[in-house]
Amino acid sequence: MTVVTRFAPSPTGFLHIGGARTALFNWLFAKHHGGKYLLRIEDTDRARSTQPAIAAILDGLGWLGLQHDGEVTYQFSRAARHAEVAHQMLAAGNAYHCYCSPQELDEMRAAQKAAGKPMRYDGRWRDRDPKDAPAGVAPVIRLKAPQTGQTVIKDLVQGEVTVENAQLDDMILLRADGTPTYMLAVVVDDHDMGVTHVIRGDDHLNNAFRQLQIIRAMGWPEPAYAHIPLIHGPDGAKLSKRHGALGVDAYRDMGLLPAALRNYLLRLGWGHGDDEIISTQQAIEWFDLDAVGRSPSRFDMAKLINLNAHYLRETPDDELLPMVLPRVEETLGAKVDAIGLERITRGMNGVKQRSRTLIELADNLVFYARTGAPPIADDKARGVLTPEAKSLLGKLAAALEADAANWGEKQVEDAVRRFAESMGVKLGQVAQPLRVALSGSTVSPGIFEVVAILGPAETRARLLAAAG
């Protein structure tokens, strides 16, 4: 059997973090078993489904690197096929016409509520002769569900889960206007797409019992189900925007790398021993549903950012450059010239060691791209440039100029140390003002690395500017 999974989002909004994890688990499971991962857009809610939302979902999945196999299936376009199946069930005696008016249904539910009973359709047209149908009423088609016994699901995550059939009513398959319901559409699409494993959030577990009844009524093969616990916030409450329940595009805008987000989502509810840093290839090799936990996982933004910092450090500099250059140029308000590009390229490794996101990386690289003194970042940095410090910087400019012909990182360090010693001050009393003068901040890569990359002329210009 070829494993076939699917991710089936509704395009009524962005691709949220829970949906991204569901897509990842489906993608990994299919890859692990050498199968197929399919994408279906469940756009039957025409009032809320939008093209921008569809585009955002496709863009988010593409950025995450979760490429689907084959063409995208759009559920709405398959309405005729869904209706065909409903009529097949009707012809086989597994479904029936119901002529209840909306008013009748409201009265039925009101009576059940008043009596303290569960509100569900009472089956009043289940065995009635269609000849009793009121004139001019377009019927719906309802499933003739089993009324006794149990429906059992051997879920690959939740274990064996059972519901009494008496608790399930005869749900609508086809509305009076001939449009299919979500329950019917999902089952038909999964069958026609050859889906073997339905991996989704455990908020769909109740739907599975109803969908399984349709599958059995049609005599179709039953997929394996795996319902994954939802993601909660750090406080244990349902994940919301205040916890970071944003669209995947927002995490990209924060400067996160797709590999880091994949790794983080993988570890939300799935584990492989004590491993935290897991490459995509390892994830494909190791992933299976038996390691998915039954308890909700907790989203932790700080942990995600720290993980991203690791991936940033491990990403080759030449891959990072095109990601950060647009933001550097936006901050500068100009294109980076050849000299600035050379400095950024040389300085990338040192800066990325101290950056957690692409945004931080770009912002921390800007000082390399500038010509002339950088703006001072904050009061702390300004406080470093005391009159005494400025005097030292002016003298240091002259001292370094003498060594301009021999300008490597080690040579610069030796020259600055000799200067500090000659002035009778500690190295830090020179190094920190030097850092602020060159980078505009109290934090930077190793200051001698910075001096070496900026070169003699630019270093001298910035020192003299800071000296005032």
C-alpha cells in the first residue's frame, strides 16, 4: 500500500501555526513512508473563502518547504461529484429525503432543550413515505445512520475511541439547494484522492465518527486516523494571538528561517529521545505517529527564537546575504555599494554569531555598509564617548595611521594594545569607545575584527568623527 496523506485547510484566513504543524506532520509521514502528500483547499464556504487567503496558504507552505505532490484539489469544484455520492446512498437505501422546514427544526430543538435532552434531529422522515411530502418543499438528503451499537475508531495517536451510535443523528449530506455539506465533501474527496491516513487536529475527532459512517455506508476502504492534540500557549490556555498564534507569514516577517520553524513545529507534540536540533533529513528518517504525544503541546516564542539563532549560525553566509541585503538597503535608504557589500560579506560570520533573527542580523550589519560615522544607537553608547574617551580616539586615529600598511586583525590588536599601554590606560578604556565610534553601539563582533574589515581609511574617518 502506498501511503497517501493530505493537508486540507479552509481558505478563510491565514495559514496559522497549528495548520502549519498539521501540514508538516502529513508531509513528514508521507516522506518517511515513501508515499504522497496532497493538498486540498476546502473552499466550500463561499462567503468566507477568499483568493488572498488561498494565496497566503500556498505561499506559506512554499516558504516552509512543504511542497505537495500533484495538483491542488479545490473542494468547491467537486460539488457535482459530492452530490452524485449522496444520490448513490439514497438509491441504496442508506440515505433518505427529509422535508422538515426550518421552522419545524427550530421547534424540535426548542422542545428538546426545554426537556433537557440533547438537541439533535429526531429522524421523523427516516421511515416516512415520500408520498407524505408537503407540496413545494425542496428536501435535504440525510444519512440513514445506525441507531444502535457503537462506532469505534482505532486512532493512531489517541488510541481506541468509541461513541454510542445513539448519540449521533442522521446528518444532512445534501442541502435543499443541492449543495453538499462539509462532512460529505471531506469523505468523498479523501476517497477519490486515495487518502490512506487522515492526520489532523483532535478538534476533528468528533467529525471522524460521522465521516466513518458515510464511508461504511458506501462500502469504501477506511483510512487510518491520527488526531493530534492542539497547541496551547505557555499558560496552558488555548493558543491565541496573544500567545503568538499568528500566520506563518508573520513569522517570516519576524526574520525566522523556515528550517528553524519546521524544527520547532516538529518538536511540538513529537519527540525523538532528547534530540532538540533535528535536520529535515533526520526528521524524514525518524518521524512516525507512534511518537506523537496525547497531551497538548505549549508554544514558547522565546524557545523558537533561540532555536532560530542556532539555525542562523549554521546557515552559510552566502545563503544569508540575499535574505538580509534588502533590509540593510532599506535602513540605509540607498543601494549598498561594492565596498559596503565586501565588508558585509566579510563581517557576516562575526555578526550572525550575535544575532537571533534575520532582522537582527540585517540591523547589526548596517554599520559595515555605511560610509562615515554611524548614528549612535542609544544613551548607553553615547555615555561611553566621554571627553576623555574622545581624546583617546583622536590620538588612536593617528597611532593606527602609522600602521595602515600592515592592517590585519592580529596587527590591529597589537597596535591598539601598544597604544593603551603607552597612554597608561586599560585596554577596555580604549576598546569600548572604539567600538561605539565604529559601530554606533556598545555591542558588536570582536572589535579588532571590525577594525580589520572597515580598513584604515574608514576606521580613521569614524574615529575622527567621534573625537569631534
